[in-house]
Amino acid sequence: MSNSNSNPKILMQMTGSISCYKACQVISRLTQAGMQVQVVASESALKFVGEATLEGLSGRPVVSDLYGHGTMMDHIHLVRWADLILTAPATANFINKISQGLGDDLLTTQFLAHDFKKPWLIAPAMNTMMYLHPITQASVKKLRELGLGILETASGVLACGEVGWGRLLEPDLIIQEIKQALHQKIEPISHPQIPPAQKPQKVLITSGGTQEPIDEIRSITNHSTGATGAAIADTLSAMGFEVFYLHSTTAKKPITDVSSDSFTSFETLKEKLQKYLGSKQFSAVIHAAAVSDFSVATIEENGKARAVVPYGKISSGAEIVLKMKQNPKLITLLKDYAQNQNLKVIGFKMTATDSVEAQLQAVKKIFSASASDLVIHNDTHEMKPEAGQHLYHAFTPDLEKKDLHNKQELGLFLAQYLISKGSPL
């Protein structure tokens, strides 16, 4: 892989070994060379070196918790972010786990999210007998065959007092290996063909608020930013779903590269839902858009009836009277529009009440009026954007509830739901 970036991004994994102190020198040398370093440390590694030291050397907060708030997708996002991944020191426990495809913490799940399109270097550090153990050697062999770079251990006096192989390579040699790997061409590994039953699910996500026109300039809209829909799109895309993002023109866009189209009003959203659901085999719709319940039917300007758009701009000095018409609930029409008769529909309901009973009744109303398979509820009283708090409640048709504390938890929950409940095409 030829890296033209003058400031390569290095994901530095650290597992629990006394040689973590030498890995700190590697971090320091990399940052001094102008590289961007993000440290991911295991719980054991942090017993040898503190977070303050690692953050001070890298200039970035250390990530260590697979389930940390706001970082629950880092097992995927950081691997995608990096130009090169380095595990130093790599313990026998870590090496043997990843060679068997085990993922029970942040570091091992990052390996399972590796796409083999960028270098991954492993720098072992352990006792001689642990390194030469047949199981460890078989694991090293398997990782090397997968295309990972194994930075063979050095011989010398070990921390346990024994003499032999197992020492972490010196920082200068590790830096040299990193620089060389950044300019190597990566040969893609051969992935097995995915059976038809396991092909990625196609999911349509609606997001953002509609704008109901009054004239060619003004409209009636809502406060929806589309941030929730964008976050869900990012999570599903990162987990291998094929996402189509249908968003309002003002909505937040996903970070990941997904197919998309935009809408403005209720009518344009309705038309595009009919178009895409009727022509593509989606397995699910996540209907997160904030759709207006009303559209402008007629306008009186200074006592005289006039047409709605596209007939110019109403004078700012005019007195106007708007007559509104009720829009049908799009969520009740989605399965009718769909080419796939097994379409899963996930609806959203926002309320603005402290009454738990009123919130529950609103959710029940969605289920009774539509064939929704799941409803995600949130309430304005449980939203504190400045504190990063946004609670969601997932309801099944029998009103079983699961509380989700942020957009990342919501995205992961929906991914797991679709994987387990997703309907066949």
C-alpha cells in the first residue's frame, strides 16, 4: 500500500506486559515524526502504564472500553480510520485469541473488524517458553499466513530473569518496520463467498424533517436534525448492511459512504418512498424522518384566496390565513408500497410529556395504526444534547421495552435486531 499521507494515522494497540514501557517510547517517536497515534489499551496494559502517560505521549485520549459511552463503534471506526495498526506489546493471550477468531474485548474485536486492506503489525512480548509453546507458534504461523506482519522477538534477559527469546523489539526497529510497512503494497486475502442467505440486508432509512411550503420562500417545518438517522446509517453500514439514506435537504449526512436521495415536503417524501420501495428489494425500513402531520391546503392573503407554491412570495406586509389539511401516516403505507412483502418496518415516535402512561399510549397508537414490527420512542424531556444525553426506548408489538442511552446503543440494537429478525427477500 503506497501511503501518500505525510501524517499517517497509526492505531496503537497495547496489551498487558512489562514491556509497555518500551511501547511508550514507540508512541513518542511516532508523534515526534508527525504521525497521528491513537492508543487502544487493554485493561491489563493500563496496570503497567497509566492513561495520563499514554494521553500525554499521543495527544489523544486513550480508548479501552468496548462498551464506553460514545465509543461503542470504535472497534470498527478506529480500524477504518488508521493507515496502519500496530499491536505492541502483543501477549500470548492476545495472539492466541485473535488467531482463533475470538473477540471478547475492544482489541480482539478490532482484529475481527480488520478488512486486510492496510498493514497490521504484531510485536510479541512474553516469556521464552510462552513464545515457543506449540500453540503460540501455531497462532503466529496462522496470523502470518493471513498477511499480518510479525515483528519477531529479540533474544536477551527477560523480565522474569530468564534468558532467551520473547523480548519486545527495540523501539528503533519497530519504527523502522512501521515506515517500511506504510509503503508496502498490500495483497488482498481471499475471502470466502457469502452464501445467498447471508448476503447483506438492504435497509432504507428516512431521516430529517419535512418542509411544508407556504410560498416559494417560506415553509412550516420542525426541529429534526437527522442526527439519529445519520448515526444509525453509519452503524449499519459499518456492520455490513447495504444502506439507502433518504433524507431531508437539511438533515445531517452519514460519515460512511452510503447511497442516498433527498426530499423536502411530505409529498416528495411519499413519492420517493413509493419509488424506491416499489423498485428495490429492501428487507427493512427504519422510518426515522420527522414527517409533518399537516400540509398547507389554502391561503388567504389580505382576505383573498391564493395558490400555494410555485406562485411567488407573499408580501411581508400581508395578513395571511392558512388552512391546513391532515396528511396520512406514511408508516401505515410502507408495506403497501414495498416490493418485498416480508418488509420489516421500524417506526419512531417522539412525545413531549412527562406522563409515562401518555407516552405508552402514543406507542400503542403507532402499533394499532400500522403494521410496525418495532417502535423506537423518545421524549423531549429525556433529551439533553448539551450533556450528550438522548434516551431511546425500543418497544416490540407486545410492549416489551428496552432502554437505549444514546445513538450508538440504538444503532447497535437495531443492527442486532435486523440480523436476528430480518426477513428473507
